[in-house]
Amino acid sequence: MKRRKSGGVAREFPKKCLQASRAVLTRKCFLILARLHEVIHTASKHLDAYRIPEAARAIESLVDDLSRWYIRRSRVRFSDMALDADRAAASATLAEVLQHLARLIAPFSPFFAEALYQSVVGNKESVHLAEWPGVQKKLLNQQLLLDMAETRRIASEALRVRAELGVKVRQPLATLKVKSDKLTEENKKDLLELLKDEVNVKEIIFDPTLTEEFEFDARITPELKTEGMLRDVIREIQQLRQKAGLVRRDSIEVSFAGPPELRLALESGEVVFKKAVGAKRLVLLGDKPNSFKHAVTEADIKIDGAAVWIAIRKA
């Protein structure tokens, strides 16, 4: 690794990605890039002062943010269901972070860093001959990092409150009231959408009169209950796909037998449901059939106490 005391070489983020529209390069893209360059700055400073453990912890925190937030929150953008430009921007951002990460961890984990680097850049010189990464200041957006830190703090605390209420995360709730002077509805709309998705509520309301920091509307209407049950069905089908060794590009046919309210919900939301599970066809049945030809796998399960049968096969 060619280490430079000045902080290394700041290679420009690929122009083909910056030429994409700002709507495609989402806040999540710019956030992980800001975190990357923040960690490059922090790790370089620690290594220059021979503070090895501190540098390692900074890099570890980046890995945690990359896996727990960027990749997890961008799963749909990586899928075949995403628009080509959106998928390309998300993938290019991930590749950019990974190749920088490989150079950051090279002094700590040389063999893994080499394998990671070659898997991203492909057939190039060794990571140990590459320049140490430098900070690209225009991507180091401190305000964005502060906003996201507050968003994650609120999400973590709100999920704790949900757990105390005994409401599972897959069950949508109507509203979450928040008392915060750092995020507002006017200037942080995209972060609020992320927060709504993370906490699984339909609406977030900022209320400075709250006595506590958070307040959920924990009433579960029949519509919300049905939506929660549908999410459970989708989760079960994803597990069946995984159990059967299917990959994302494998289209399936789904046969479903369950209570009338769930069948009605699946029928009304068929387009969204099929997109979520990668299905070309959905067959709704009143009762479990005696046999299901060419099924890859099937399961008898309980969803909120209701007996459900699901079978899938390749389309």
C-alpha cells in the first residue's frame, strides 16, 4: 500500500454516476459516500499518529453502516425490479465504497482486502500497490451526516418504543408523533420517508407539545391488520424461495389457500404482491388442494392464528 502522509489520492467518483440525475443518485448514495470519506479522513489521521485501534474501529463502523443501512435499505434498487438507471447508480456507488474499503483494510487484513479488491475492480494490480485513498471533499457532506445520525437515533428509539408496546415491526401503524428540533417535515422529506419505512408507519407528525419524545398511534385497524398479514405472507414466500435455492431472477407461480380476508387482500394488491415476491402468476384457493404438481416447495403455516397454505414452483 503506497501510503502518503498528506492523506492519499482522492480519486473522483465515476463521472458516469455523477451524470445521472440527482433523483437517481439518492440521499442514501450520497450518505454512504459521505460516510466513506469521513472514515478515510478519520482513519488516515489515526494511522498518521500510530493510533491503530482507533483507525480500525472507524473502518469497522463504516462496514456496519454499509451493510445495515445502505445495502439493506437499497435492496429493491439492486433488484431486477428497479429501473436500469437506478440500479446502475446504486451498484456503482456500492462498488465505489467497496474498492475504497479494500484499500482501507489492506494494512489490517491483507488477504481479505486483496480478494475484495479483485472482486470489485477485476484483474488489476494488487491492492497493496494501490494508492491510499484520499478525501473527496465535495462528497464529505457534514450536514447530511448529522441529519442521518438524527434519523437513525429516532428510528432506534422508536423501534424500542414499539417493542415495549408489543407490536411487531412488520405490523404497520398509522402515525408516529416525534418531538425533535433537528428534523422537520419541510426540509428533510426524503429522510422522513426512510424513517417511515424503517419504523413502519403511514405518517410521521412533528409535535413540539409532546411530553415524551415519541408517541405511537397503536390502534390497529382492520386495514392495517390485513396489510401486516400480507407482509407476513411475503416474508414466508421469500423464505420458501430461499429454502428452494431460487435466486432473484427465477420467476415463480404462487398458490395460496387461506382466510377470505387475506385472499381478498391478495387479489386487490396482486400487482404489488407479485412484484414483491417475483411471481408471474398467483392462484387463490379456498382450501388446500390434495396435490400441487411440480411444486418446488410448500408450507402449512399460521399467520396471526389463521391457517395458511402456500406453494411455489418455477414459472
